[in-house]
Amino acid sequence: MVEAIPTVLALAAAALMVFAVLSMNWGQFTVAGLSFLGAALLIYFRETRL
């Protein structure tokens, strides 16, 4: 069975990466950088804490 919390965190990280790429396209580089940072932190916590 699929574990719910790691799956949700992976989907959230993927959504943040998509949002970051779109933000770069719109010229919002600070928002894009923070989105990439958030995605990286989600992946880090998913891999080390769960």
C-alpha cells in the first residue's frame, strides 16, 4: 500500500517546482527561488525524516 504522507510531500514538491518554472517565465525570480527552496526542503525532510 502506498504511504500517504511521503506521497503527498512528493506531489507538493513537484507542484512547487512547476510553480517555480512558471514564476521564472513570468519574471518573478524571487518567488521562483523561494519555490525551488521550498521544494528542496520538502524533498529533504521526506527523505530524512520519514
